[in-house]
Amino acid sequence: MSSIRTLSPPFVLPRARLDDLFERLRARGYRVIGPRVRDGVIVLDTVKSSADLPVGYTDEHAPGRYRLRRRNDDAVFGFVVGPDSFKRTFLVPVQRLFRARRDGDRVRFSPEPVDTSKVALVGARGCDLAAIETQDEILAEGAHADPFYVARREAAFIVAVSCSESRSSCFCTSFGTGPRPTRGFDLSLTELLDGPHRFLVEIGSAEALEIATELGLSTASEQDQGAAAGIALRTSRGMERQLDTQGLREMLLSRLEHPHWQDVGSRCLACTNCTAVCPTCFCVDIVDKSSLDGESHERTRQHDSCFSADYSAVHGHPVRNDVAARYRQWLTHKLATWIDQFGRSGCVGCGRCITWCPAAIDLTREVARLRDDVSLETDP
Amino acid sequence: MPTPKPKPKPKLAVIKLASCDGCQLSLLDCEDELLAVAGALDIAYFPEASSRLLKGPYDVTLVEGSVTTAADRERLAALRRESRLLITIGACATSGGIQALRNFQSYPELARSVYAHPEYLDSLATSSGVAEHIPVDYELRGCPVDKSQLLEVLIAALHGRAPRLPRHSVCLECKRRGVVCVTVAHGTPCLGPVTQTGCGALCPRFSRGCFGCFGPSDTPRVQALAPVLASVGATDTDVARLYGTFNVGAPAFGDEHRVRLPVVE
């Protein structure tokens, strides 16, 4: 599950042999989930071979805007993250918890079996790995481990990908989570497009080393290793968006009554998209459903959001009717009180909440405006 | 020992006011569950389905359609008295339906433009939802209502609990289902952010923008959505039309419809 970065020197995998890796994963019983194009977006879904991947595609990101474009090369991973994250794989959007049936004077409970089917996640980026690590701490470790999450997580094999380009929503360098995966993967790929199309393969687990051995991969040259390092450096340097994390928790918690919350509240749709695409947001709602005859019953849980009114309903009425209060709750939890609760920030810098907010609300900009009082008056 | 007399089944009535019948048909459309519904409830008054019409009182009354005549209003008052639970079904019954577009125009002029002899008409100047006239226990949104929500409300009524009718946006349902955002990814105007869930994100699932048939969500930020709709090319007229449909009678949608209507000189 978790892993350290190098169990061996890196290998090199020719592009033409990428399908051999897929074949090896399938031979080991893994269903492969990875990026693929659907409805004009790169989503995460089952992929059978490299032909299913978004080969030759790239993505344009801006606050509230996403477009798929063709590249002028055949890069396999020449894009960043779409709206989906691997949260969908581990903390599934709708999960049945148990079923119950009346049996005379008694009620019989049937617990829902956990899903232990093996899944290989292909294309997890540095920010994705950090998000998985963040959710692991909440849902897999500690006193309140969730059996459904743990089962899926333990059955996962992670093939990470180093980002060779960033997009305008990206700010992983602000949290040190990317662009190059450093931990939390079984196997990590860096796509090398100079010269023969190939991947630098880094090994993070014993199983990944077995696979590399089965594939008979040759050891990467120093040039290939240097090229991969150069790509990571270039991607880091090209990242324009920044979130100043210096004293961020204290800054936010000292501005709880700041007028800027009302400003962002006036633009916020309270539509829940930011929380739904966030790879670390983990809130769920519990739903009970009974049959018409009242003899059977089932309980499910489903992704929920602090932006809906009923999320904060206590004794039947929401306590956060004001949208500004909901945005403040989300942002201060994500960036400040998450640290009090879990010892780290809840943000990994993936930028999904920026791209997928229909109202183009940009948390890095909101934080900057809260931090810098002076700009509040002059900023349009 | 004598066998105890079986408990009588709760009596169900389905009433129609000004509407197209589509919502009541959703009940008949519960094909797999229809026999179970008929087994659990005594369908006492449902002219669309049966010519056997029993008098009230009823345990559960489903009301479809909007209030458009004085007669409707009187009928509702009587219906409320003889119904233990009164549940409105569909956009017409909750907000006045598409026919509430008349609320935004001069009623006498409208009547003259449609009917050769408007003097024979005996209707109200406005079309309104049932809850504006009598207290309503629960409201089912949609044009038409969602079958599973209809079953949920009947199941809840049978077991004496509150139905689960979430009020959040359609967006959350899209994201749970992995449906691509048509506004962000395709530049399609969509009312999903301000519309109540319940439809299963039906339109966005087919890459169509939501047209708001479930009416305003718990927090309908129509003013915050205005610049979003404009940014994907929707003109004021487009926006007026978007809001000017089945839930134009709901204040949040109706106000925005009115504001965006082109001014006629």
C-alpha cells in the first residue's frame, strides 16, 4: 500500500511496451482504472489497453473553464487532472452499509461485504498521491478506520505519473506535493518524448519490482534519469499559480469576520462542485431506505457537501444559512482547522476546485485577498 | 381465539387541477412496484386509473396541477379537511407550472388573444401552487415528478415517517454519478447550480443543460449564476427563457425571469 520511493535503480519502458505493463497488471488480477476521454473531458474509468488512454490529447484549464485539445505529438500523459480523482475509487460516491429484514419479532442485519477486488490505478499525479495519503490518515488509520475504504485501499496498486507540464489551475509546488511523485506509489512513470518515446520507471514496492523483472526491463541510463529530473524541474518552474502557505492557518483564523467572506459569498453558487471534485473532501450523508411493506430496509452513505443547506441542519434547520458562512467553513477547514484536526493541510494544490467552479472562484486568489487587506479596495 | 380483523388499508386519493396528467401517470408508471402500491394502499379516488371513486376522508391525498380557477380553490379547502396527509406532486402543484407564465402578463389581454369569446372564461388571473392556498404536508418537485421520489413519499406516509426529499443542487448529483459538467467543459448554459436535485441529473447525463424542472434548490443563487450564464454566451433573452418554464411561478426563478425579460416599448 504505502511505499518508499526507490527499491531499486529506475528502469526504462519503451512506449511500445506500455501495453505489456497493462497485461502484467491484468495477469495479476488487477482491473485497471486510468484516464480516458469521455464527453469532452479526461475522466477516470476502466481502461483495457493504452489505446483507451487520452493519447495525443491535452487539457486547457482556467477558473470555471475546461477544454480538451489535440496535441501535436502522441504523448500518453500530456495533460493534468480532470474532475475525477481516485477518491471515487476508495471512498465511493454511494456505498451501501447494511441491509436489514424483519424476521418475526426480530430484525436481521446483513452487513454489506467489503470490496476486495484488485484495482490498479494508472496515472495518479503527485497531488493525487498526497490526497490519497491525506484520506488514508482519516479513513484508513486511527480509531475510526472505515472498513470499506480500507479494503479497497489495500487492494490497490498505484502507477503514478510525473507531470511533464502544468496547467493554470495547478499549484502543487505550494504544498510540495508535485510535480514529481516521491512516495505513495508502487510504480512511477515519467514520460520521455525526446528521442525514442519511452518511460522512466521508478519502483516503490516489492510487487512493482516483480513486475519490472517479469517485463525484463533494462536499467535506465543516467541520461534518462537526468531527463526525468529535468522535466520535473521545468514543470515546477513553469507553475505560475502560488498559494502562500506561510502562516496561513493563523492568518485565516484571525480574519473570521473579514468583509471579504461576504464578497466571495455573493459570488458563490453554493452548488457543491468544489467539494465534490476535491480529492480530500470526505463528508458523507447517511440515507435510509425502507420497502413499501416495511419488511426490509437498507442504509447507504453518499458524498455530501458543506455547501448544501441541510448539511448543517440541526434540529431540522440549517445553522449556516448564509453562503458566506459556508464558504468560510469550507476554506478555513481545508486550509486551517484541518491542520488542528489531522496535523496537515487539507489542500494538495491540484486546482480542481478552481477549474470546476462554474462561478470561477479561485481559492488562491481569495486567500491572497484575505491576506492583503489593501488590495481589497482596489482589486476589481 | 377469533382472528383479529385486518387493519384497513390507508385510503389514497389522486386529485388533478390544471395540469397535463404526467405526474399522476408517474404513479401508473411504477410498473414493478405498482402491485405492491395497490396492495399496501386502498386506491380510493384516482379517476385516471379507475372508475371506482370512493368518498373521503383519505389518509393520503396526492394533488397534481395548479390553482387557476375559483372552483379549484374551493375544492382544495374541502380536500384539505378530508385528507390526513396532503402531498403535492409536480411543478404545477408546487409553483403553478408553465401556465404561471400568465402571471407575468396582462390576463385580460392574454385571454383576448387566445379566445374568440373570453367572456365565457371563468378563471383566475394567476396560476399558483397549492401551498399558496392550503397547508401542504410535502411537496414533490419536477416536471414530471421522479418515480422513486413518489414511491419514497408513499412509503414514508405508510410508515408514519418524514420522506427523504433532498433539497441540494443538481450539481452534487452530477458529481456523485461522474457526469461531466456541461457548463465548465462544454460552455453550455445549465440551471443545475440553482435547481433542486431529485431527477437523477437526467439532462446533464445526456450532455444537456439542466432546465430547472425541479425548481429552486435550498440555496438558489440566481444572481451569482447570472454572470456564469453570460460568460457562456447566454443573452438576457436566453436567461429569461431558461427561467421562464415550469417553475417560473417559484419566486427565485420568476424574479430572474422578470428581470431578464426584454423591455417591450
